[in-house]
Amino acid sequence: MKKLLFSVFIVALALVVLAQQDVLWSRLNWLDAPRVHVVQKGESLSKLAKDSYGATDYWRELALINRAPKPDHIQPGEEVLLPAANVLQELRRARTISRVNDLINEQQALATRVAPATEQTATQPAPATNATPAQSVPEQSSSVTPPSANAPAPFAANVPADPPRFDVENAEPIAPKSNDSGSSWFWVIFGLLALGGVIGFVIYRRRQEEEETAHLQEEKTKTNGAQDSRNFQMDRRSHNLSKVEKAAV
């Protein structure tokens, strides 16, 4: 019985762990440094959040840091900035717009530092085109912004040093959470299983003690009965001997 209860508990615990492996082992997949990811067919911000950080609800932070106009729709071939895992937590704890912008700019700089040559080729052609017509500077002052807007960017989040902050206003729904829903449910189930295992073990031990006590009482009863029978026989024998002695006299 003890082995059966222990086996059932181990199997149930293993099933819960395997069912919630994203909650327990997702931290092993968390990124230590930001990187640029090329969107593949069928991917979404929720899928990228789950694959990279273990929880789908991090799509809000990905949408914020990439300034996605439509977070629920990204095209294959687009480049998305995946920040470091600790930055996601800092974004959730951020309380000021300037702090959010600092985190975004920092991740952009770290991600583009890997390929500085690519960044230079992407940013240098714009001032070169603006510097060629020296005579018509006042006439083309209104057309200075289009080249910078059309300049190639290594990924969707590559914006000027002082990026527009209209999306940061949406940081309100990204309030810090105590725990993910999946994590809380896992620990609830884990706690119930552990409590059930402890209760089952206590009940088993109590029944075992009751059986041992009943067995000892039964043996004691048998021993007392045998002793009483032996005493009765000895008394009867002595009584018979006394009768014989009286008859002989």
C-alpha cells in the first residue's frame, strides 16, 4: 500500500511538471543580451514571447519596445528586436516615460553593436545626399526629412536617438504583475499534490499503527487466554488431588 501511494504521488507530480515545463524551465531560454530576430511565416509577438521568455503575455513589452503599430499582425521578413529578459521586468516596473525610453534606446544600442559596419552603411548615406547640393540648401530645406524617413533600418525598432514617445503612453496596461497565471496555477496544483501526499502518508501511518496495536492486543488476549486455561487446569488438578486424598483418609 505504501509503495502504491508513493508511486501514484510521483506519477502525478511528474505529469504536473511536464505539463508546466514552460513555467519551470522557461527561464533557461531567457535571453541574456538583446538580439534581432527575422520574423518567419506563422510567427507572432505572442509566439516570440513564449519561445524566448516562456510566457505569451510578454507580447506587450515586445510591441512597446518595437513600437509596433499593429501588435497582432507582423509580416514575415520583418526584423524584431528581442530585448534581454531582465529588461522586460524593468519595463513592467517602470513608472516614468523617460525610464522606458532609456531602456528602449539601451537595447537598440546593444543589439546594433554586434554589426557596427552595417549600422554605418545604413545611417551614412542620408547626410551624404543632403551635403551634395550646396547652392540649393534654402530651397530644399523642406525636403530634408524624406531621405531620413526612407533610409534603410536594420530592424523595425531602429529609430532616431530621440524616438517619438506616443507609444509609451500605452505603458499603463503593462503594470507589474506578481506572477504569471500559469506559474500561479502550477504552484497551486503542486501545493495540492504535496498536501495530498502528506495527508495520505499520515493516514497510512495511522492505519499501520492501528493494525499493529490490534495485532498486539490480539496476541495479548491469546496469551492471557492460554494462561487462564493453564491456571484453570492446574486448579482443577489440585482439586481432584485433594478429593483423592480425602477419600483415602
